[in-house]
Amino acid sequence: MFLLSQKPSIADHYLAELRDVNLQKDRMRFRKNLERVGELLAYELSKTLTFKTEKVETPLGQASSRTLLQPVVLATILRAGLPLHEGFLNMFDKADNAFIGAYRGHHINMEEEFEVEMDYITSPDLTGKILILIDPMLATGRSMEKVYHALLRFGIPAQTHIASVIASPEGVDYLQKRIPHCRLWLGAIDQKLNEHWYIVPGLGDAGDLAYGEK
């Protein structure tokens, strides 16, 4: 697991602005900060990938350069994940893309929390590729697990990474137990989930803050 806030950096400034209830009124700034965090997480994640060495022709000769060996697929949970997705796409600009409509449905009972609804999914072939699952808030982890298993019908990726801006300890623990081979890339881990399964202190509803109330 990688935690962006573990060491002081400009990422802390972006996270602070994302949380600030006064600055959240500026939707463009909110979306931009999600995008910036996505770029930083993508950069850190890229350090773990495999590269190949090849010669690149320049105006004055040849340069030995590194390029990604395996193709990347960015898979985003709509709609809150779109700005974060854009940050990853800025870095992995040749990536293929998958999109999933997943959301919290009706509550079953307090023990089972709530039903995760998924009514839309589109994806390229994932076989042998680097799959990066993107959602700004990792709360219970149940939506991410359901999306991951749904995507497997498009092929088995060589690696799977999960990227979120803010996570709960419960969500992190859930995914590490249910999908132990997936590596987590997080901006920050907050205190807990409340009785309604929202992250505390969190930042609110990322989708509403980015695009307006439903």
C-alpha cells in the first residue's frame, strides 16, 4: 500500500482544499484538485511498472529511452471518479479506458449494510494488461470489490491497482482481505466510517461536489 500523505508534499495542500467546506463551493477547483491528486498517484504508481529500453531518434542522434512494456487500462466508477480518472489519463495518455456505473442501493439490514447496484459497464480486453481501478472515496470497499470481479469477464489482468483519494481503515482492511493481490494507492486514510457508512472526517459526496447534487 502506498500513502501519498505519509510524507509532506504539495499533495497535502490539494487534500486540504478538497476537504475545506468553503473552498468546496468552487466546483472547478474541486475537480482540478482531484485531477492533481490523480496525477501524483499515477506518477508514484508508474515507478513500480516494467519498462523496456529502446532507441529514440532525435534531431541530433539517438537517445536510449524507457517506455512502458505493458499497456494500461484505467477503470473508473462513475460519476465521482471522472476528475481523478482525468489525472491518471494525463500521465498514462495512451491508456485504454473502462467505465462502470456502480452506486449504493437500498439498505438490506444493519448487518449487511447496503446493496451495491451496478447497471453499466464497458471495458476493453484486460488480458495481460495493467488494470488501475479508480474511485476517489474508498469507504466500505464493497463497490470496488464488486467492480473488480465484474471486470474479470473481460480478461485477467497481469496486475491490478486500486487508487483512491481518501480511504477508511475499514475499507482498506476489507480489500486487503478480499483482493490481497491488488495494491492500494491512497491519498490519505481517515479515522473511521460512521453509522451511515461514510468516511469521517472525509470530504462529503465527491460526485455532488464535482458535478452538482443528484
